[in-house]
Amino acid sequence: MSKNSFEIIGGTPLKGEITPQGAKNEALQIISAVLLTKEKVVINNVPDIKDVNKLIDLLSNLGVKVDRLGKDSYSFQAENINTEYFQTEEFKTKGGSLRGSIMIVGPLLARFGKASIPKPGGDKIGRRRLDTHFIGLEKLGAKFVYDAENHFFDIDASQLKGTYILMDEASVTGTANIVMAAVLAEGTTTIYNAACEPYLQQLCKMLNRMGAKISGIGSNLLTIEGVEELGGTEHRMLPDMIEIGSFIGLAAMTGSEITIKDVHFNELGIIPTVFSRLGIKFELRGDDIYIPAQESYEIETFIDGSILTVSDAPWPGFTPDLLSIILVVAIQAKGNVLIHQKMFESRLFFVDKLIDMGAQIILCDPHRATVIGLDNNVRLRGIEMSSPDIRAGVSLLIAALSAQGKSVIHNIEQIERGYQDIEERLRSLGANIRRVSSSDD
């Protein structure tokens, strides 16, 4: 049993305003980029969550001067980096527990010509290959030596040279890593099939403000002219689109009237459209999304009348991180939907817990689930369960808030890796949620 759990009494509508945190997936890239310059970089709207705090801690141990300027603002200065730290046991432990640690490799190679990395950890959502990172960096001239006994990579990149790279998959972190290595490489690098998520666009714009020469931002063809050095800058993170999607789903599933503040609507891509296909009504008020309380919402069919399919795809397609949320919200919709999770093998395995709560879901295989909407005719019932990964954890939280009776969710450390102060923020909307430790259970 985990050290902390959430106890939730569900079934009551919520009401109020909620502000999304800074984007977790943007933060891991942007914070790693401070290693590219010896000058000061100030970053605002940094989310206060475990994965981000671990990365900041790792940079501090590497010798980066870190100052916390406010609740969500930091200044970083990577003037004196201790590259010997890579060989310490502490680095092997800390780096191995954080998947985001892979993001420091590109900038370190670019600036110092060498780096080391333990085999990273992170979510258990199926195989998450790092080949894309390594192949791209190798094409720029990096040499990887893997020490199988210690699960450790040593990388030499004393001569990084620009080149043409056709990526085997449009990996966001892979693209970010290669971009950060290429900005200081000699000559021109072209990356085709590059990821083009808003977070990656943010990184490229920040690097350009620091003196990089990146063109094609927002497309899947990036051209990078290497420069000798980069300078300091100030940067503000976008709000987290996964949180925004989670809150839209929460409002619908609990029949709540919620306003989500400062969403940067133009950066949300297809996300609002997919929720509206489930029948969820909302309106844009300035840059806030207002969701009225709805007694029921009906899933659209395709034009020929066949069942709607929602699947994930690289940006500007629908993000895989929100498929678990869509699946949960569909439970109380009117109509049916096929959820097709193409990118990860194990992300749908949490549906057994939803079925225990009374959901009508057929798990077709590890990638597909059909949800038969209950149209609020039957309420889910509260159960005791455990969170397998960040996004499934929040999906289960939404299900619990809509269910009759008491639910207990264990392993909430997984949820807290991606969502800051989640119980306080939900409580401010009127949610009946409290943290209990194992001794209380």
C-alpha cells in the first residue's frame, strides 16, 4: 500500500474557477535548455511537481546556480558545470529515477562535448524507446558507449556537425534533444518528421531569443544553423493542455459549472473539438473556457452513422495523454465510442477498475476499448483502487468524483508527478477529497 492515498466522496456537482499549472512536458525541455549558456535564464510559470523539481535538483547538483524568485519563477545560471558529477553514484540513482533526465543530454553534448546518462525510468505505459534520441545525436556525430553491467551510457561528442536527419518517429522529447544539440553544432542541421507540438515551438522560440537560428517552427521540417554560443533570456511556460483537458472532462462527468482560466486557447489545437464531439458544451470567454452544468451529453457519430473513433496521433493530432480522460468521460455520455490508443501498449489496462465501478467498457486488446455510455442512468459506485500512471490516475480521480459513495485511490505519488496541489485545487471547487496516510486507512 502506498504511503499516501486520496479518499473521495463522490456524486456532488462542483462549481468555481480553476487555473491550469504550467505545462509539465514543456518544463522538462525548457529547464534542460538552460545548460546551453553560461548566462542567466529566468523561467516563469514553472509547475511545482515532482518530475520538474527532481530535474531542477539534478541541475543544481551539476553546478547550475538555481534561485527561486517566486512561487513559480526561477533563475538558472549554468556557468560552472561539474561534468565529473556524471560518474557519481548519486547521479546514477537520481538520473535513473527520472525519465526527463534524458533531456539534459543534448544541451550537455552541444556545450561540453560529452555527457553520461543512466537508463531512464518513468511511467509504466509500455515500451518507450530512446532510440530516436540516440540515432539523431549519433547522426550529429555523438558516439554512445553502453555499460550493460551498470545500465549506463557514456557519450562523446567532441565534433558535432550539422546534418540531414529524417526521424523514425515524431518524438517530442527526441526532437527537443536533437534541436538542443544542433543549435551549437558546426554547420546546418535539417530535421524532417520533427515533432511540432506547441511545447516544442516554445523551446525553439526561446532558443532563438538566446541567439539560435531555427526556422520552420510549427512545421515538421526544422532547419537549424549552428551558432558559436547562446546568451540568456526570460521565458514563460504555456498552461498545461493536459490539465485543461482533464478539467473539461471533470466538469462534464460531474455535471459541474466550471471556468478554466487563462488557457491560451489558440495553442490547444484539436483538444476542444474532440471534447465537443462527446457532446460537451463550453464557451470561450476572453481566454477562459466556461463549461456550464450539463445533465447529459451525447456522443456524435460519424456522418455515415458509424460509431465515433477517438485515436491519438502526433501533433496536430489528438494527444495520447488525454485518451484516458476521454475514455472516462465517455462512460456517462449518451452513445458509444471506440478509443484507439496507438502509441502505448499498456495505457488502457486501468479500465478494469472502471468496470468494477460499473462502467460498460469492452477492452478489445491492449490498444482499443469500446465504451458504451450510461447516459447518467446508472451512477458509478465508489471502490478502492490504485493509480498505475499519471494520466490514468487523474482519470480514476474524475471517475471517483462522479461516483456514488466513497472511493480510495492509492499510489497517488503517480498523480502528483504531473499535477500540483491537486486536492487543494479540487477542494476549492467543492470536491470532497482528503489525503489519508496508510496508518489512517
